[in-house]
Amino acid sequence: MLERPAIIAAFRGWNDAGRAASGAVEHLREAWAAEAFASIDPEEFFDFQATRPEVRLVEGETRQIDWPANEILHAKPDGRDVVLLDGVEPNTRWRSFTATIGGLARDLGAERFLSLGAFLADVPHRSPVPLIGSLADPVERDRLGLLPSNYEGPTGITGVVSAALTSDGLRSESLWAAVPHYAPNDDPKAAMALARTAARVLGVSADVSELLAAVDEWEREVDEAVAGNDSLTQYVSELEEAEASEAPTGEEIAAEVERFLRDQRGGKDQP
């Protein structure tokens, strides 16, 4: 029986620039040796022509189909019950999907829901990762060095779930990481920042040392990509100079979130 667990959730897709949010949850599930105990059936919530299952070979011979998964796992870092939701943003029936998560939170007696997200922004890759925190306690937000947000605009499944859980009386909060929009591939640096800060929000420890080598390699790869493009070199230099002269405000970062989400929408309404 779990004792008033906290839930940490991330969804691959629209809310997950550089796979930073999903990468953070994947790291936490490994660092905390989390064990899966449930999953959400994808049949009701996915258009398999839009989010296709994947086939892979097991031991080079047997073919296995991997369906879009929303796994629910339990961990107990430092003696505290934590439930991880490692998922994929659904294509359809968002209200029903949200109700499923709300029912899970009620059944578990959860006391807190923390969603993770990431967005593309004009930030230099060598600098500390800017994090936005929509936390209920502004003192806690300031202690963790998080930027505030007054964002309004298109949202993904994280925003829908958080709003619904708040309406149900559950303490529902979010952490968002700013990812350099010019950086190729996944961003382990933002994933590490989200994983470390999520653990601090819950008052537990998380060993992120395994990500350090990946962060170093990622920074080297981005350095090489920047060095091979004169325009990009100048652009990154301007970002670093602007950051050195004045840190971005919460309003400026919120504007970056809004721009990213509107670009992701591509002019089409979200579910």
C-alpha cells in the first residue's frame, strides 16, 4: 500500500522538445529502480496511423510489436513513495485519458502531481538550463531558482491533465526546461536538469552522474555543429553575450514557450 505518493509524469510528443522531459523520467526510473505495476491501454487513445506501433527484433530473430505505452511505475527514493508516469501524448479522447489519470491519482491517494515538459528557445547550449516552475509555493520556486510563468496559449496533454487534477483538489504543478532550438538530437543536459530539480521538489535524492558523460558528449557535438557554420557561430555568440549582460525574465521565457507551442501546432487546432 502506497502512502500519499507524489506522481511525476512526462509525455513524449508535443510537450517534449529534445526528449528532455521523457529523458528525465526515464533516468529517474533507472536511478530509483522503479518497477512497473500498471499501464494505460493504448487502444482507446491513439490513432495508430498517426502514432504507429514499432516492430523490433528480439535476439535477432523474433519480431515484437511495441505499442504506444503509458507505463505507471513505483519507486521509493529515500523512503518516499513516488509514482512515475512514463508516457506518450495521446491522439484522441483527451478528456477520457485525463479522467483515467485522475482516477489513478485518487485510487493511490496521491498528494502531489508534477508534470515535466520542455520547449525550444533562444538559449545557448553551454549555459545552465533555464527552468520554469509553476509551483504552488512561490518561496519554494525561488529557493529552487525557477523562473515564474504567466503563459497563456495552446497546451498539450500535460496542461490538460494538470488543470483537471487541480479542479479535483490535487496539488498539481509543472517544471519546464528551455532547450536550444539549434541543437541537434536529444538533449541530455535539459533532461538532467529536470530530473535533478524534480527530485529536489519532492525532497528526495536522485543520482544523475550517469548523465554527465552524455551531457559532455552532447555539448561537444553541438560545439562542432556550431563551429562548422559561421552564421550559427555568430548567433550563439550573440546569445551568450546577451545572457551575460542580462538574464532573461520570466515573461521573456514564457514568450519563448508560447512561440514554441504555436509553431508545434502548425496552424492546426489541438485535440
